Amino acid sequence: MASKMNKRAGSFLWSLKQFGNLVPTSRTVRLYSLGFGGPALVNSQWNPRNLSNFDMRMQSPVRYLFQDALVFKPGGDAFQTKGINSRIVPRVNKLLCPRGLSVDSHASNDGLKEVKVNQEPYNEDILTKETKPTYITSEKLSRESNSLCDVLDTFSEAPTFPSSNYFSAMWTIAKRMSDDQKRFEKQLMFNHPAFNQLCEHVMREAKIMRYDHLMFSFHAVVKLGIPQNTLLVQTLLRVIQERINECDEKCLSVLSTVLEAMEPCKNVDVLRAGLRILVDQQVWNIERIFTLQTVMRCIGKDAPIALKRKLEMKALRELGRFSTLNSQRMFEVLAAMDYRSVVLLDECSKMVIGNIHGCPLKVLINILQSCRDLQYRNVSLFQGIADYVTTTFDIWKWKQIIFLLILFENLGFRPVELMDLFIEKIIEEPGSLNMKSIISILHIYSSLNHISKHHSQEFLEVMTRALTGYLHHISPENLLNAVYSFCLMNHFPMVPINQLLKKDILEELLRSDDMERNVHKFYILDICLKLDDVPYHKALDLSLPQLPSLSLNPNVKVAETLSSLLGEEYFSRSVHLQHNYYIDFEIRMDTSKNQVLPFSDTDVVTSADIQRVAILCIPRSVYCLDSNHPRGLFATKMRHLRAMGFRVVLINNWELEKLETKDAVTLLKTEIYSDKDLPAADANL
């Protein structure tokens, strides 16, 4: 009897051993919802069948890690699978369960769902080639595919994990295409029958794929132009937000790049806020300068000032490792942050100037635009760029030169040699001028009050002929701008002016959206026609709207100094002159005796012996940068004040504020009693 029982026990153990060869041992996988603040509970009513309607499930606040997960139950001679249709069970890749693994044969007390997942590999004899998809990388996919649809065809034949590789491969292929081909291929991609399936795979795998794969797929999805309000993009935004603590430096760079290109929305704003918190914690651990600058661009203008300062200190600490490209890029980075770090900009300017040869036009434009946005004025930097463009003038197109000059004009910088050289080029090749370039060139040269000493009249004549040739095609706004620029340069071409003064054109300009600005330009034109030496004395045959009166606040220190030097009855404040001109102070002098007269005695002295003195207290903005060369509109005002019989005395506000009272009195006394007037070249073209 005992022998018989031993044989049965041995037979049972042998059968159990054979069974073990077919079905591997199992372990329990504890599934966590990947929350931002720690593990969360997974719905205990989870059913793999319900995941077939994935779009509806994603709208629920509870989301799951696995799709079609396997649940094994003993049942007779075989095992049952739940939620799958294939007759052979493939092994579960370990990448599918990267986190939260624990071995537990009992139900946990925290309510987490337990799922049995295979631990040992299956016997190779029971696997077929169809159940073993070959792992394929995005690099291999992009090499072997010629179009976006080729990648989708490969996916539809045998999907592999992770699905992010397919999106990354499609973006790699798209980068090689022209813009027109890219638009056509994207349309085919959206219409491909496997595209929606690929999107569903990526959404299902988002919580379990490696974080760098998640980031690269997110980058590719956005770059491929998939609309931001789609479920795919919003799902990726949410999952990235929940798993942001897994973000390393490489992922930080990718995330910053993508967020910068996205439109504001609730999920984007929340993710950007999470990114700022993460950057604030990890800023001192960032090693690559490129990553640091990418993060600085992304945090935005409304980031806390403390975070901006911390990033500035990190950049200053890494200055010794800056390459030329890093220095060039820092201008644009600080402009994106809206943070004006003078120390950082000064150091980067030195490196840009020292390595400017071979610098691309796009980089130069970005630097100048960033300086304008940051209100950063560095004459050495601007002069270095201007000298480089002057030296290499022949390699540049007219359009490029004009664009750079427009940026210089916005900054108030007058590159004399470059502008003179461009005038010579215009005179040599007037046929290269088109209507747009004519308007731009006239604006630049009139605003900066620049005319070549040797070619002034020739330049104005060439520009007049060029403008006259476009009179039948030019818009009223452009015609007004061109004539206004000519007036600032004290040049009055008859044909364009007559065209502008036609009643229908005047009325159209006064009905436009920029009516106030147009009225101001018409006032300047009217004053020029009346006061300047013009062979055309005709006032505008139209009643212009009244300009708003200016509220002048004369410089208090100048008023106190004049009171100490002359006395209150010897000067007048905030004087309103004809032609809508204002001056800060007026003094009247007896030219024969060279003495200041009180305003009550000016009637006794003959008008021929009275010299009216206009004292103007001026800011830096009326001059070109780092010079005493007046800009166009201010130069025109001084020209007109002289035409009205004034001697003009200029007091620089920023210089006077530095002086003590005694020194300020000495300065004003010197200027008032001086016999010299301002050189005509400085005030009048």
C-alpha cells in the first residue's frame, strides 16, 4: 500500500514538474497610478475589456497602466486568458513594468489591484515567428522608410513597443523634406488608416514607456503638426505632468523646446508651472550650456524674478565654458525671459565681437532684435556688427542690408561708413530699387538725419526719380511716409507732393485707422512748406484736426538755475509758439550790448536789436546713440526755430543732473552768453 502511494506521489510530482516547464512561475505586479505627488489607488473594478473604448476611459479621472493585461486562472488542463483574442500567449516584455514591482501572493491591504504577470520565459517550442515581433528603433525605421506612410505601413504590419519610435521616425523623415512635400505627406499621414491606431497605442503606453521615449514622442507629435486640442496631445501633456519627477537633463531640454512652441492652454500652463518648480530645484545640477539656455527660453517672461536671477547666476558661473554659439544665443534667451542682465550681455558682446567673422545674418538679426527688446545699448557691439557688414558688403543682398539698417535705426545707432557705402551703391544701381526698399531707405536716412557729405544731392535726386516712377502704384500711406521723409531731409520733390495733396488722397488718409499719426505728418509737411526754403509756397488746402496740446513740465533744476542766474522776470517758461511748436524756456537779449533783457523792457528796444533765445532741455533719445548728432524730427524742429528767428541753446538733462548748483549756473551762463550757434551741419541736413 505504501509502495503504491509512493508511486502515485512520484507520478504527481513528475506531472507537476512537467506542468512547471510549460507554465512559468509568476509574481504579483502592484500597479500604481503615476501621480505627481506619489502612488495613487487603481480602480479595483478594472476590467481589461472596458479599455476597448479608450477615448471614453481617458476622460475619467482614473486611468490605467495596461491595455489587455493578462489574468491567469486554473481551469482543468489549460489556462484561461481574459481580455485577449489570440490563441497563444506572448511573453510580457519587462519594459512594460518598469516601476512599482513587488512579490506578493496575498491581496494587499491598501486596495491596490494585483495582476499576475509572467516572470520566466516561455518554452521556445511553443512560440511561432508571428508571436515574436522584432524590436525596431526609430533610427532604423527612418533609414528604411521614404515617407511618413511607409512608417505607418510598417506599424500596421507588426506593431512593436514602444510606439513612440514610429512618431520619432516620422519626424526624422519629415525634417528631410521640403515645405511643400512636408505638407503633402502630413495630409497623407492624417488620412492613413493606421494613424488613429498608432495614436491609440501611444496613449495606452504613455504611462509605462520610458520617460525619454515619452518625451521624444511628444516632441515628434508636436513637430508633425498634430493639433494641440486633440486627445493625443492633451493625454501626453497630462502624463508628462504626472511623471515630471522622472525628468533628467536630456528630457528637460526636450520638454522646454516643445513647450516654447505650444499655445497657452490649461494643461500647457500647468506643465510649465511644474517645469519651473523642477528647474528651481535642479538648476545647479544642469551641466550642458545648451540645456540651460533652452530652459531659460521656456520659463517665460512671467516667471518669478527669483527664478530668473537664479538662472542668471548659473549662467554667469558657466561663462568660462561658453562657446561662441552660446554667447550669440544668450541675447535671444534673455529677450525671451524679458530679463536684462547687463553683466551677462556685456560679456557675451565681447565674445560676439571677437568672433564675428563668418557669423550668419540670422544670428546678427536676432542679436540686434534682442538688444532692442531688452533696451540694451552697446555701441561697441553695434559698431562691430556694422564694421563687419561694411567690410563684407559685396556678399550681402540689398534686402539684407536694408533690414540691418532698419534694426540700427530702431536702436538709434547711426553706422556712418555703412550708410555712406550704401548711398554709393544706390547711386550706382538705381534700377535695383523697388517700392518697398524706397520707403524703407527714406525712413532710415531721414530718421537718423544722415546724408553723405559728397553725394547728398545726387542721392536725393536718385530717390526722387525712383519714387516718381511708382506714383501710379503706391498706396496713399506709403506716399505720405515718403514725402514726410523727404521733408525731414529738407528736400521737396514737386511731383510726389502734388500727388499727395490731391483732395481724394488727403481725405482717404484722414479717414484711416492711423488718422492721428497721419495728421501729425501733415502738420510737419505744412510747416515745412511755410518755413523752409521751398520753391512751392502753398498751404494745405484742407482743415486738419487739432492736435492734442502737450503738457510740458520744464526741467525744475534748469528753472532754479535760471532764476539764480538771471531772475524770474528775465525768462519765460513753457512757451507755445506758432506752428504748434513748444520750447522749455525763452530769453530775450540785446545783441548790441550782449545782455539779457527783462520781458517788460523788450518793447523799448528796437526789434532789430533783440535776439530771441530758445532753451531746450532734451533727453538722450533726440540724439543718435553715443553722439551729439540730432535725429531727424528734432533736427527739423531746430531748423524751424532758426527760421522763426531763435537762437537755440541745448541743455542735456542727463549732464545737468550730475552738476552741483554752482557748476550748473556756470554751464548755463556760458551757453547763454556764448556768441557761437550750433553748427548747421548738426541741426540741418
